Amino acid sequence: MQELIAKRRRLLNELMKCSNFVRGSINSVCAKCNRSHCICEVQTSKRVYRLTYKNSEQKTRIVYIPEAKMPKIRKMIANYSKARKITEQIIETNIQIFKKENRKS
């Protein structure tokens, strides 16, 4: 049982390392300036990035992401994925601990 408690402690420490996270996906769209007779009406070269996610009421929200912040937001999304996996492992470990405690009593 001590090894399960140590495993849970290790997983909680891993979870702390990836605490800066967001849920969502990044979308790239073409931007237009909306000026008449502009080249972007025919050919758009500028890309705009947006984070799309669902809030607690399951409403879709969109947040503009400056291109300079793309590496940071990608890291935050990767951290969310890691946090979910670690949370699942913690839950499984807690269930194993609970089962062992029930056998003792």
C-alpha cells in the first residue's frame, strides 16, 4: 500500500509541473481588412489564430491569439492533455488504495 501512496504523491507532483494549462483548440483563419479594392479581397496572405473552447455552460468561446503567443498557448494546450492523463492515473491509484483499505477492514 505504501508504494501506491508514493505513486499518488509522485503523480500529484507531476500534476503541479503542468498546472499552467487551457482546454481548447487552435484554429487558423484568413484575415481580411474589409477595404474595398484591396488585394486581400482576391488573395489573403495574413493568418490569424484563435483559441476555441467551451465554457462551463458548454457555450463555444473564441479568443484571438497573437502570433507571438502561439508557442505559449500550444504549450498550455499540451499541458492540459498531460494533466488529464495524470488525473486519470491518480483516480486509478486512488481506487486501488481504496480497495486495499477495504480488504484490511
